[in-house]
Amino acid sequence: MSKNNKKKHQKEDDDDLKKLNKKELLHRAKKFSEQYCVGDDKNFTLEDKPTSYSMEGDKTQVRKILKMGVKALAAMQDILYAQDKWSVLIIFQAMDAAGKDGAIKHVMSGINPQGCQVSSFKGPSSEELDHDYLWRCQKHLPERGRIGIFNRSYYEEVLVVRVHEQILRSQKIPEKLITKDIWEDRFEDIRNFEKYLNRNGTVVIKFFLNLSKEEQKKRFIERVDNPDKNWKFSAADAKERGYWNDYMHAYEELIKNTSTKKSPWYVIPADDKSYARIAIASAIIHALDEMDLEYPKVSAEKIAELNEVKKALLEEKE
């Protein structure tokens, strides 16, 4: 795309954003994201949730909607950072190739890097295994005024560890603590942990990118066929695919048991990457709006001081 076309598209996006007042934009974000919010629904079932959804309009319209969401999110994050009271923890969980990395890259593309941090969690190290399973994630919690993003998280301990219980036996946990109730106990631990975070000013938003098995197969083949994407794929990914039903059961159980009104799960259709990103941006915008964010109030004395500084600068001789 030429520079002139880029400028043209940029102006069109800016004009569209200006046409929407803040109230209307927030209303749309809330309405759009609510359909994917599980809340505290204890009757939740994963099979009732779609993996795909087609947006009306062409690709240009979809691009505009996403760009508008990114711009709105960036503006709200600026206020979050300036206010320095709340923090936001965004958790992404999904099967391989569901688009977590791409969603983080695109949705957060307008965010000031100073106010955002991304942490990824793979298999625990020996040091991490010498602590409780929440420890390694606690070290990466966002500071006040910041957005923290977990690409996978402590939820792996009720996902991959549940699907492959032999991992649990190698985690140095006392044998008598590995009971038939261990998953329910961990769900309770996580609920209490997230309640603690919320009570201390950290809002937790959780996304499960709901990818179909057919779409995963398609993306795996694309990664094999494209040399630039070979690094993203390994035989282990294909092996885990063989446990698909076990993972779906584990996801359904954890979402049903850890989704609450204050720390909800959003089950996002992930077969269409652009649609998923719009849904994610909408949910984050809605969560930020619930915080009643505003820039810090400046005292009359401070304003007078600033005006004096301005006056001195204007009177300054070249």
C-alpha cells in the first residue's frame, strides 16, 4: 500500500471514530462483548459456544472496526496509566494455533509500551517447582496503572496438568495432597486469588479463544507448508491434538468453575482471526469503562503555576 493510500485510510478511520461519540462507542463495545461473557453461569457448556462467526461487511469494514477499537483502547489506557490506581490483568488461554500471539499483537498495537507488559508461561523451571503453582505468575502481576498480559497462565495447572496427570506426580507435591478433589481445590484457590486481586485494584479479564479442531488442522498444515512459519510448529503440537476431547473437557470445567462476574471468562469464536480480535478489544474497552477512569485532577494552585511557566516561556527572548 502506498503512503498516500495509507494516509487516506488513516483519515477515513479517524473520521469514522469522530462520528461516534464516546457514549455510543462504549455502548457498542459492551453490547458486542457481552454475548461472549460467561459471567457466573454454572450451567456453562462449551459445545453451546460457536467457534466461528461471520461479520457483515467486507474486509475493509472489518479493518476499520478493529482500528477504531485499538484507538479507543489506547486512549483509555493512557488515562489508566495517568490515574495510577487500577491495574488490568488479561489472560489468554487456547489450544495451539488459536491465535493468541496475533491477538495480543494487533489488539494492543496502539498501547504505550510503558503501560503494558506481556508474560508467557511454558513448562515450569526447577526453581518454580520449588514454590506453589501461583508463585511464578504472581511475580509478573501488573503494577497500578498498567495492563499485564499473560500468554498462558496459572490455568495451565488445571489444563495440561489435568490432561497429563503424570506431570502432577513430578511436581514435588506431597503425595497425601494429591487427592480426587485436587482440581476442585485448585479452582477454589484460583477464585480466591482473583478475588484478592480484584479487592486490591487489579481487574482480571480472561479469554478462551475457541478454535475448532478443523481450523487447527488447517493452520497446522499452513505452518508446515510455509517456511517462515516452520518455527511455530513441532511434533509435540500434533501430539497434543490427540488429546483434544480431554482438553475440551478441562476447559469447560475450569471456565464453569472460575468464571465470576468480577473476573469473567470470555469464550471468543477464534476461527476468524479478525472477528476474534474485535471481540477481544470490545471486552477490554468495556472492562476499562467500568473503572470510571479519569485523568488526575489538577489543583488551582498547580494551574496557576503552569500559567506562570507558560507566561515566562512566551516572554522568553530568542
